[in-house]
Amino acid sequence: MSLSQAQKKAFRSIGHHLNPVVTVSENGVSDNLLAELDRALNDHELIKVKLALPERDERAAMLEELINHSQSEPVQTIGKMALLYRRNPQVNPKLSNIKRFENHHGRH
């Protein structure tokens, strides 16, 4: 399922206020990192990931690997930050960054 431009725009505005919950370093992608990424996406649906790698090409390759492993969708990438989204039909509304934003702004 691909996100529409309107969804991406809304998600970018939500993501702007988020802190990164997962940081990828030069150590690369470990099982622990993938488990953390999976848990964060399950809980929050929309997350910010920090790619702490100096080379742009390395960051792009790392991001591609994270997206493939997590079955998430890239919403935005700026410098060393990436915004990823994965819908969770059973998400806890108190944890989901999407639901919290919608509830806070009166959208249902």
C-alpha cells in the first residue's frame, strides 16, 4: 500500500515534532536494532530514525535495508533523519503517533 501525497504531507507534519526512536550507527543493522525498529513501528506506526553514518550512499543503503526488513514505507528523508511508517491495525491509540495527532487535532 503506497501512501498518497496528502498522507505523506500529514505524516511529515507529525514527524517534524518527533524525536528519533531508533539510531543506526556504523555498526550496521543488528538483530537487536531490527527488533527495536519493529517494536517502535508496532507501537507508534510513524517513527523517526537517525542514520548516524557519514556517507550519503551508506545512509541510503542502510535505509533501504531497514525498509525491506521492517516492511515499512519511507515518508521523508532529510540528511541523517528518516521518517518511516507502517500501519498497525491493532495499534494502541495512546502510543500511535498518528492516532495521538488525530485525537489532539480533533480528526477522526
